[in-house]
Amino acid sequence: MKAEYDFNEAKRGAVIPQKGKTRINIYVDDDILEEFRERAESSGKGYQIMINEALKAYLKQSQQPLDEETLRRVL
């Protein structure tokens, strides 16, 4: 290990950027999130993966715009 490191040209953020994915922050109802977490735990998948899959499945089956009632039904 070096005694001193030069971080003058260092950049903050992820070391390896992911292609095809973007980090976002969204608000999801507590009951929806809890349901996805329970299902994820029983299936061995991550709950974020399951939410992403649910959204993809909805978009494939329908070209209708998402409204709150439809989104709640899908999730």
C-alpha cells in the first residue's frame, strides 16, 4: 500500500456504471412495498427486480397510459 494517494483527478459516483438501468427515487405506498418484499422473500428474488418485472409486464400487455387505479391493480 502506498503511503499517499493522489485523488486530484478522482470522480465521485459508481465505480462501474450500469448500462440499461437508471437509479430513481419514487414514493410507493407502504402496503405495496410490503407485498413486494414478502413475495420477494418467498421467491428468492429482490423486490426491486419484481417491481421492474411487473412494470415491464404491464407495458407489454397494454399501450394505455398508466393511471393510479391501473398501477395499483398491476402492482
